[in-house]
Amino acid sequence: MTKKTIYKQLTSLVFGACVMTMLVSCGGGVKSGAGVSGTPSRDANRVQEEVSEELGLVGRYEVQFESLNSQIGGNISAEGKLQVMGDQIMVDLDVKDSYANTPHSQFIYSGAECPSLMSHDTNNDGFIDPIEASAVIGDILVPLDSNIDGQDLGLNEFQAANVFGKYSYYIEGALSSLLADLHAPDMNQNDETVKLKSNEKFKLEGKVVVVQGVAQTEYLPGSVRTHEGTSDRGSLIKACGKIKRVMFNADTPVVSR
């Protein structure tokens, strides 16, 4: 990556941080909490520095999924692309051969491994249930719902597959807003989501993405366990894939609809 490209990306990141945080004025006037006109406050500088450190995220990524729990509904097919360019993060998923007219949720998890039936079916019931899967996929880091600027902003609003068992998901968000949320205090440490530690950098490469959900009419044995407050069928993993960086430069958007 050339110095010119890095400068352009850094400029976009800084600009995005100023706009999306809406905490301070980046110039042209004084607002509550801001510094001297035309000079970012300490809060603005902190946000800009945090975003600048995330330049290592810039690039294009792919997710190659593998089908799980195929004894229910067969094998689904899924592929994913992610892109970070400036202060913009984009996610594009395509799923087919799944359940018709059935909601599917998808998440980026904190772990770096997908479960396998041979290694992680600890109760030997033939299923990888959400409790067994959590031992390797970790906790939810980024819900891929209707708003990825923060963990709770999208309100877990997910899409349903159409009558052919197919759906496409595309979302854009502000990297600076997502980072600010991921480093915010965890107000509920008993749920499935987790925040980053204060000195922990956000990474995409190596993280896992899962697609969850089977029809409510499907039979599941009582041995299939799930987290409190969630549906065993709605949270059953049907596909899991690891994020892999395929290009370090992302000047030209390739993930767009």
C-alpha cells in the first residue's frame, strides 16, 4: 500500500470519526465540549486516534461457509464478502438452499474456529447445538442485522428466506461508530454479546461468521440445548465460515448493490 493510499484512507477515517460520533465539532464553530474553533477537542482526538489505529482493517475479505447440522433441512449454500474502505464497513451475504419463508440470523463471533460434529458434539446426539458451538465460536461480536453501527442498534431484525429458500443480505455501516460501541462498557454481561477489552483492537480476519435458523416445525431432540431466552430452532447453526482477507487495498468498492 502506497503512502498516498494510506493518507487517503486515514483522511476518510478521521472525517468519518468526526461526523459519526457527533460529540464534537471538527471546525468552523464551537459546540458544547469542543475545543477552540477549528481545533478538535481531546475527545475528538481520542476517537481519531482509535480509528487511525484500525487502518489494518482496510481491505476486502471473503467468507467460505460450510454447512452444519445438515441432518435437518440438508446442506445450505452460503458465501460472504466484507470490505473496509475509509470509515465504511460493508457486509454482503448470499444464502440459498435453505428453509423457505424462515427467518435466518447471522453474526460475527469472537472466536476463530467453526465447530465440527466429530469434535464438538459432546453429548453425542448428532447435533451441534448452540451451547456446544459456543465453546469454539465464542460470543457475539457484531450482529449482522438491520444496523451494524452498534450491537443493539439493529434490534436483531433479520431477513427471512423467500419461497425458494434463498435470501441476500447487504449492509453498510460506519467503522468509527462500530468501534466506539465495541469499546463501550458492557452493560449486560449475561447475554451472548461481548465487548472488546480497552486495549483490544478489532480484527476481522480469522473471526467466524455463522448463519442460524431452521423451521419451527422441525423436530429437535430434548438434548439440543440453547442459551436462555433464545429458540433452539432459531439459534441452531446451519452454516459457519472463517473470514479471510483477500486484498489489503480497498480503494474501489466491490461490495455494493
